[in-house]
Amino acid sequence: MRLVQLSDPHLVAFNQTFVRDRNPLLNFQFALQQASSHSPNLILITGDLCHDETWGGYVLIRDQLQNLPVSVKCAVLPGNHDNSLFINSILGRHAITAPADLVIDGVRIILLSSHLPARVMGLIGHSQLQWLEKRLSDNQQSGKPLVIALHHPPLAIGSSWLDELGLLDGSELMRILTPIQELRAVLFGHIHQHWRGVLPGRPDVSVLGCPSTLCSFTAVQPCPLGREDDPGGRLVELDKKGNFFEQVLRWPDSMVNQ
């Protein structure tokens, strides 16, 4: 199973509007082209889809997703800059939305929503955590390598300001995930930068933060490619035996704003 993670595109309804001095639509279009070039089974967009949270902004996203090759599935998660109702009503027929439990090429991917209305920090919430525990106890799915995806980082990344805006019930999520032997990776967005860690107590489980397709925040960790300021994403490959590979992807900002 091969997926490309993109995150935090921050589109707006009027496609010529700049966000953080960049054109989010051009950046997103180029990111989708880059993602498609890797021939993924899935393009996963981990939140902050629409900066102005408008109907028109999500229609613009839908139009971009419709241009993807028919062989490529797409999944979208809500972030703090999102409207979950609009995501489901506008994008639901064109992408998989959270919460969801899917299997692609023998690999299981569980998508979680950490959207907390009118707040920057995230929350999985009691009912969704119960749903997750029930899904993880499904014996029919046992043995399949597992990836969990959400918008907010489930643990502290070492940034004083971003750690204050993380997942409010991250410790509860970690408690549920830690004993799951099939778990291979937790993917998240929100932080606009590459970040690599492991699940506490589970050094075999990667916890990975994704660059933004729009712009970068000050990096906590050095970028493996030495390109902390460029937009990017992440390539993830995982097979039925649990063999895991990932690498950060970058593309020059000048290429999408020239």
C-alpha cells in the first residue's frame, strides 16, 4: 500500500486570494500533481482544508479532487480550519471522510476527526474513542498492519506554542493505541513541518508530522532534505507483512508561485 500524505492547504473560496503571502490554490494543485506522480493507492489530506471554512472553498477543493486519476482514492480529515458539515456534504461523494476504517492492499487505515468547533486545539471525544476501541477489537481485522491518521499531533512535538494547540485527549488516544501490535504509524498534520518520533513505549511505531502544501512554520527538527521552508508532503509505503517505509517530500515554493 502506498499513500501520499498532504496537509494544511488552507484554500479559500476566491481562488486569487493569498494566505500567508502565498496562493493556496496554486500550491494545492501542484501538490496534487506531485502526489499523483508517485502512483499512490491513496492521497490522504490531513486537515485544514479550507482556511475561510466557506461552501465555495470546499467546492474549489472538490473540483481539484475530481481531476485526480480514477485509480487514486482520496481521504480528507477535518482540522481546526474546517467545517465538518461542509466536508461531508460537499466532499463526501468524492473522498473518504472521518471517522472511517478502510483496508487498502491488505493494510488497514483508520481515519479520526480531531475537529473541535470554534477551537484551535483538537479533541477526539468520548464517542469517537469508544468507536475506535470497538473497531480495534474487531477480530476479523486482526493481523492487518495498521495506520492511524488525524489532524492534531497526539503528543508534544517540542514547540512551546504548538504544544499548547495540540490534542486535548491525546493521552487517552495513546492509551488505546499503545497495546495494538498491528499499529505501524500515526500520521498527523497541523504543525506545518516535518516531524518524526515514536509512540511512547512502542519504538516500533512511527509518529509522523507532515509539512503543509502552503507554508512552513519554524521547524522543531531539521528537515532530512535540508528544505524546512519548502512546501511538501510525505510518502508512506506499508505492505501486508508490516514492512514500513516513509520519506518526507519537498518541492520548491518558487515552482508554484512563479
